[in-house]
Amino acid sequence: MTSPPPTGDRLVEMLAALANPLRLRIVATLAGGRDYVSHLAREIGISRPLLHMHLQRLEAAGVITGTLELSEDGKAMKFYEVTDFDLRLTASSVAEAAATLSTPAPHREPVPEET
């Protein structure tokens, strides 16, 4: 089953979240399977606080999801995984998404023709 194309607002949010090299690396790493924060930070080579900031942005955009689980020793661990998203950008899909934006297009004054 295919999901409907994203609305304009959702598309903007997803593209903004993915428009960062570290976040692309996070998604690429998670595409190989879910992972917990400490291990993911080591894999990517960034600090956990920086990773958390990027994970929050990706999760807010719906690109990844996080679940809190207890390890065998009772320690809380947050695991992240990529959601089942499929972005296909074509001129027509962008036009369809733009038509649903909640922010109206700015008013433009007509440009006078040169004489």
C-alpha cells in the first residue's frame, strides 16, 4: 500500500529536516536497522547532545520514530528507526504540494514593462 503524497507543509518540514549532511547520515545509518542513541552517536562520530538535537528534528518531521525500552539491566534506552516514507519529487508533485500550503503565496506587484 502506498501512502498519499505529503501536503505542502509536511513536504517543507521533511525536506528541511533532510537538508543537513549529519541528518542524512543519521537516516542512512538507521536505514540499516534501528539503533540506540549511544551506539548511533559512536557510529556517526558526533556527541550525544548534538545527535539528540538532530534526532528531534527528524522525529518532528516524521522521518524517524523513537521508542523507549528497558535493557536487561533495567536501564532505559531510546531506540530510533526510519519511518516508512517515500518522497518522489517531480515538478507536478511539488506543484500539488504547493497548492496545499497553509501559508499563502506573497502578493507581488506586477513588474512594469520596459519601454
